[in-house]
Amino acid sequence: MSVTIIAEAGVNHNGSFTLAKKMAKAAKDSGADYVKFQTFKPENLVSKYAAKADYQKASGSQDENQLQMLKKLALTEQDFLALKRYCESIGIGFLSTPFDLDSIEFLDTIGMDFWKLPSGEITNYLYLEKIAKTKKKIVLSTGMCEISEIRDAITVLNKNGAADLTLLHCNTEYPTPFADVNLLAMHHLKREFQMPVGYSDHTIGIEVPIAAAALGAVVIEKHFTLDRNMEGPDQKASLETKGLRQMIRAIRNIERSMGDGYKRRSPSEEKNLAAARKSLVAKRAIRKGELFTAENLTAKRPGNGISPMKWNEVLGMAAEKDYEVDELI
């Protein structure tokens, strides 16, 4: 099954529709299946008392709170409708993650292929209930989660009509230290919940998402930006488009490399059998009628004669002709 690759534009457009449109084109040109944005009404998402996270403080004003920051990053509903049409016109899937109940209602009218839910909403009962009642496929990030919290969220989703779920292992630190990635937790999620798993990445670079694909991730999500030096809370933990292209190319190569899991000789190897394997040859000159022994036989390339695996069968047999040194038996 092909890995679904989501290029996470998020809020790296900094509230600019023009920049968001350029990001959609960059995601398409990089080979992503989907470009994903974030839809929210700032007043519905955070209170005026919500302080910025440490990673959010690293970019932008130190004095503003989350609400002030998010007001500068929000796009309008008309922007999202136009982005959806633009994505359709260039041939890339459109996604946006809702962060409040009104945004769920709006995005439900757009006709996205599935919901991508953020880690921060996994303990939000009303949010999960509303999403589940749409009956759409759900891809759920699990950053900051204990297994019990994931189980509770799945219970709410299933109880309210969600049947098609995929879990994304995730670490909600921007950027994520490599020592905290715990990529093998993907296997824990799959064992525990018996459903498809993937990975949402916040590390620097491309190695970890590539490794996730090799470990069987069915969805890979990665933040990207047009310029990591721009102001914005997620820029530093994002790939620029060159890195996004490299990551996607590597994941597609991994896909082609996985195979069906059965060990057998591949068609491309057939032509190398003679060049790489060995055959029984004369170790020295052998006369007709002479018995084959360990003293007059050896194994050398090429491999288009009698296999050395038949050594014990050949020993003691009489030569039917004269052989020169290195001649195939």
C-alpha cells in the first residue's frame, strides 16, 4: 500500500493567502499527496490568558500571548474555499485541520477526503464527538499521549460513528529531539489498537520520516515552509521545499524497496548468476579416465557449469575427456 504523504503547510503562510497558494504549488511540485493547512477562529481556540509555548516564543514578539499570535496567522473561510479550488486545479489533495467546533462545521462543507486531527485535541470530548458524527475517515495524531488517553479518544470516536481510523505516532515538541522520537512506538500502537499507523514528524531533517516509512507507516506528515528564516512559530521545525522533495523521493524509493516479504531471486539478479557464482573446474590438467579428487578439482567463477554444491557427487567419478587448468568440468 502506498504511503500517503501530507505536506503540512500549517500556519507557515503567516496569514497570507498568496503565500499559502505558493505553498500548495510547492507541495504539489515536491510530490506530496496532500497539502494541509490549519483552520481556526482565534477567539474560539484560545483564551486571552493562554501564554505561548516555549517554541512559539522563539519566533515573533516575546510579549504577545497565543491569541495575539494566532490572529496574525489565521486565514478566512473564503481563503480556504479558494485554496481548495486551487488545489483541485493543480492536482493535489487539500486538507485543513480544524481547531474549534465552528471550523469543523465549515470544513465539513468543503469535502475533504479525511479529517486530520491534531494531538492537542485528543482530550477534547466535544471536538471528538462532533468530528466522529461526520462519519468521515480520521487520521489522529497522538503527541503528548499516554496509551490510556488514546484508548479513551478512540472510544469516543467509535461510539459516535467513526469507524475508519489511522493513528499517527507523534512527539509534540518543535523541533523534537532525536532521543525523544521513540519511533518504535508505532509498533506499540499497532499492536495495542489493531489499526493502521503512521507518523507525524517534528524533527529537524528527513531521516526519521524515511525510517518511519521503512517501519511500515501508512501516512507520513511533515511540516514544510518556503523559508525557515521567516517569522512564525513552526518555521524552524519545518523543511524547506528542497528537503521536502528529498524526503518524498526517499520515501517513494523505500516503498518500491519493501516488496512482499518473501525471499527469492529477483529478475534483475538472474543475469549475474554466472558472473558471481562458481563452478567446478580443473585445478590442474586432468587426463581422460582419471578420477576426480580434491587434488585436481576446485571451485572458481563463472557459475555456468556444475555447482560446487555437487562436490561430493563428482568426487570419485572418472573424467570423460582431457581437461586443461581452469576448464569447466
